[in-house]
Amino acid sequence: MQNGKVNITLPDGSVRAFDSAISGEQLAADIGPGLAKAALALRIDGELKDLKTMLDKDTSVEIITVKEEGDEVLELIRHDAAHVMAEAVKELYPETQVTIGPSIKDGFYYDFARKKPFTPDDLERIEKRMHDIVDRDEAIVREEWDRDEAVKFFEERGEKYKAELIAAIPADQPIGIYRQGEFQDLCRGPHLPSTKKLGHAFKLMKLAGAYWRGDSNNEMLQRIYGTAWRNEKELKAYLHRLEEAERRDHRKLGKEMDLFHMQEEAIGMVFWHSQGWTLYRTLENYIRNKLEKADYQEVKTPQLVDRKLWEDSGHWEKFRENMYTTESEDKTFALKPMNCPCHVQIFNQGITSYRDLPLRMAEFGSCHRYEPSGALHGIMRVRAFTQDDAHIFCTEDQITSETEIFCDLLLDIYKDFGFTEVKVKFSDRPEVRAGEDATWDKAESSLKDAVEAAGLDYTLNPGEGAFYGPKLEFVLTDAIGRDWQCGTLQVDFVLPERLHANYVGEDGAKHRPVMLHRAIFGSMERFIGILIEEYAGRFPLWLAPTQFVVATITDDANDYAQTVLEAAEKCGLRGKLDLRNEKINYKVREHSLAKVPALLVVGHRESEEGTVSVRRLGQKHQKVMGLDEALKLLTEEATVPGS
């Protein structure tokens, strides 16, 4: 900026010069009327700002419109939706106090203090008033207030929660207050220039309770959740995804398919029924076969381990609050929350040579971790689970090659389940960690080199590494677009040091191995839950607990039905008989609800001709086939991938 002039650099590299400071709105209008109408906010030197922000120095500016991809625009829209909802609530129910209302994944919420509970009918009224506020096109204006004046203003309005928030801000800091119509709210911003810019692609979703500031010792507030999107098309797509998610809910399907149940006497722990356990074992046998071919050694380690090992490993200090303990013979034992320290104990038995490395040690390790009851979710988030866990003990020079081998194995396995879109996140050192910074530098550098050598793109996930090392997180995208973090690979220089793991090098001296912690499914329980929802219960034939049912039309076909069952079982298929004296349409409906992939219907004619009427799940028609032909077709379809 020279002699009061301002030079604005746009994303295309062009520069616009102005004689004096201008606002973002003026800049958009100068570029063109279409942009002025579409503009929502500014990105100034990479930071999102209000469109009304004054540009009083030379700077780089990008004008943001609703067409921009990414989360920032959605967060802006959702934050405004929260403010508009709060304004609507205050207009309809003036006695209500507003507290906090952020944007969140897929939407927003606002917590309110009100003696009378909100009802679903209230949500309809609030949503209608929100549409009215949007149509009013109220300007949204940022003002800076003195802190004490702001506290007084909100106290006089009976907004004690808002006054408490402001009073906690240092006195020398200006307070950002956003005004729209008669409504004022504390906020850092940024916000849209007016309520009309929000549009009408929002919907209020549900009510919930929430403690003030998340503290159960404080008052209970009423939380209203909503969702907001760029346009009606995105909103409809999101609502459709919710309907699909509800239809696919593994808890509902688990009951319909008789897979598992959970109950209060074992909170966060799964009761596997016969059908569910068959599914579990099929999955376990599949991954075990893959690991055997990849030269893993399977081991089994104890459930209860003396606290001394957890102290030595560092878990007692970093993870104690999530561990279940018990006392015996004046000793404290912990149910293992993870398997890694126990695997080091096996590694430490005897003398390991560099020629033995890499040593790949696998375990279907049964673990227990305390999770708050509010965080539990079916079999997706539990307190007792089994990891498809493994640890690779290797030299530093082997980190890259072992990472490449593991990534190939993981992607091959995911492909067998239909997961072809896999995102990779690189999680570096957390605030609470073990080991020196120099050790972390080495671990992070090694893992970055390895994932790049594997040819995988990744995004950074700062501060989310394990306490002992950085990690890669492998995120699957399911059939309805949801992301699930499953597999992990972690580079650990710390635990081998703490637990005194050694190998004898080529030079005859002792060296510390590097320990690669890795999982593919993550936990068996969670991965099964993901698969139930991915397939909506309609498993591919090789994975289905019951692959077929032989159902009779008449009693005189019972003997032939038994013959069909025995012939199918000799082919390695898993099936059942249904000889009940019920109409065939009733049997079809019942087995369809249980998601049985194939129904082999037999009656008098089939008995005479040695055929079966094959009815596939989801199809209205059935096909009459010779028994041998039908079994050959099913057997081929039921072949386990990679077997």
C-alpha cells in the first residue's frame, strides 16, 4: 500500500488497485454483478473473513461463493443456521435463554435454557420461523463491544449463560457481537452477509439433553439439532442417506437376522448367537488364511497381566483410565486393553538374530477397554472386542519394505469386501506421548518415506498419533458414502526400548528392533457391524451365515428335502431345512427378512424330477434347475476370495 492505495491480488494472479480501503462487498461488485450477488465471504491470506471486512492494505483475496467445494462453506452456512435458529427461538419463546450453538459434522445445534420442554411441534414452528427470517433478508453485522458493557447488556436481557461466557474473556479483548434484526449473539465469526444468503436448504432434526459446558454438575439444557446444506439437492441427498443408514442399522438387522444381542448385565459386550458366530468365524478364518500366506506367526497371550508390565510399557500412565483392573494375592492385574506389550514378551524369549527379521506376530487378541456408556453404539463401539492384531519386529532398513507389503495386503483384503475407495491419513505426535522428540522425528520421517514409497496419497491428521508412535489410518467409504476408519499401521521405536527388546545384529552386537503395530479390520466386532450396514444384511454368499434354506411346499417332499440338504453340505455349503407346515409364501417372507441368500423350494414335482426351484433374495421369480446344476452354481459363488 502506497499513498493510501490498496493493491488486491486475486487467485488468478491479477491485481486490482484502489485509491483507498474497500470492503469485500465492494471488491466483489467491482469484479462483476454476478459475483457480487453470489459472494458469501472472503479468504484473506488463507483465512476466512466476513464479506464486509475492510481491505486496507495490500493483500491476497479470494471471494467465496456457495459453489466452492470443501467444508469451509458448509461450516459457514451451518453456523449461520444455528444463529437463525436461535433468533427464531427467541422470537417464538422469549423466555428462553440462548447458550452455545456451533456447526458440527453434517449440521449444527444450539443449546437452550427453558423450563418447558420443546416438542416436535415446536420444532416445526421454529423451522417455519427460520424460513421467515431468511426471507426477511436481515443484514448480519459484526460489532465490537467492550467486555463489561457486553456482560451488562446480556445480564439485563436475562441471558445469564451468555453473560457468563463473555465474563470469562479477558477484559482487554474486544468482544465480537453479531447482530441480525433484533437478535444479537456472541461470536468470533465469520458469518454470511445477510440471512437470505443462508437459503432454505436446512431442516431441524431432533431434540436432546445437554449439560451446560458439558459438565454433569451443571444445569441440563435442551439441545436442538439441525442440518444445513448448500442447496435443496444436497439436503435431499443427505436425508436419503439418513433413511438408508436407518434401514441398514446393524443393531436392527442384527436382531432380524438373529446374529447377536446386548443387555444391561454386560454393558458394551456382545452376546453372539449361532448365526452371528458363524459369520464371525467365517471372517476370522478368511483373515487367518490371508495372514498364513503372508508369513505371519499366530500367537495367543494372557487376558490378565500384572500392572508392572503396563507400568513398564507406559500404558499405566497414559491409558490407566480406560483399563479394567482386579486384585489378587496383593497384586493388581489389568485386563489387557491391547496386545503389544505381551507380544514383546514372546519376542524376548530366547535370542533373536537379524536373520529372523522381519518377524510378523499375529493374534486375534481379546481386549477390554472402558468406554463411557454414552459413547457405546451397538457392536461398533464396545468395551470387549477382538483385534485382528499383529506386530512386525524389524530393522530400521526394513520399515519401508514392510509398509509396502502391509499396504498391498490391506488393500487386497478390502477389495474382497467391495471397498475400493480407501483414504489414508498420516497422524503425527500427540501432546501426551512417550519418547524423546528425536525419536519421534525418526519415526515420523521413516513412516512418511514408507507410505510414499508404497505410492499412497495421504492427508495429515495432526496430533492424532498413538502415544508411542506416528500412524497411518486407513479409512473406508461405504455404499452410502460414509467413512469408517479401520486399518492402522504405527511405527514404534519407544516400546521396544521400554521393554528391553533386542536382536543380535550382523556385527554380533545387540540392537533394538522397530515395532510396527498393524491391524486391517481394526476390531472384529466393529468390522462386522460395518459389513452388516455395507451390505444391508445381504451378504455375498461366501460370507452369509446361512447360505441357503431348503423349504418344502408339501409334507411328501420332506425326504427329498433332506437329500438336498445333505448333498449341499457335502459341497461345503451352510444350510438349513424348513419342513414346517406353513404356506410357502410365509416361509419366503420369513427367510427374506433373515436375509438368506438362496431358497431351494421343493415339492412333489421337484422330488419326482430331482430338481429344485431356486429363489434368490430380492428376486420375485424362481428358476427350476437340476439339483447338481444348482449346487454347482452355489458352490462356485460361495468360494472364499483368495482361497
